[in-house]
Amino acid sequence: MKQELAMSLEHSLVVHFAPTQLILVCIFIPILIAFFGLYLLRKVIPPDALKQYHDIAGPFFNTIGALYGIFLALIVAST
């Protein structure tokens, strides 16, 4: 009896799906989910309630962007 090898998720996706299906599953469906979530958020929460957080969000995103830049530079430097 032939024993099946265990495959990782990435390997099984590449083996069982065509490239166009992978693009659909890995790129377009998450984009649609993000847009739908943003649409629902904008319908539920009024813009005036979100505007009060703009002063907090700016420095937060600047910090996250700086950390991402540092990590990316370390990865590029190590390869």
C-alpha cells in the first residue's frame, strides 16, 4: 500500500490549483473581503466618530511604517 506524503498548505495549493485560481484565491478574494469590511464599517460608524481618531492614527501608522522599514532593511541586508 502506497503511503501518502504530508503536504504543506502552500504545496497542496500549488499542486491542486491552476495559477489563475491561485490568483483569485490569494489576491482577489482577500481584497473583496477587505473592501466589504470597509464598506460595512463606513455604514455602521458615522464619519464624525472616526474623525476624532485621526490625530492618534497618524503617529501610530508612522511608527508601524518605520518598524516595517527597519525589518525590511534587515532582511535585505541579511540575504
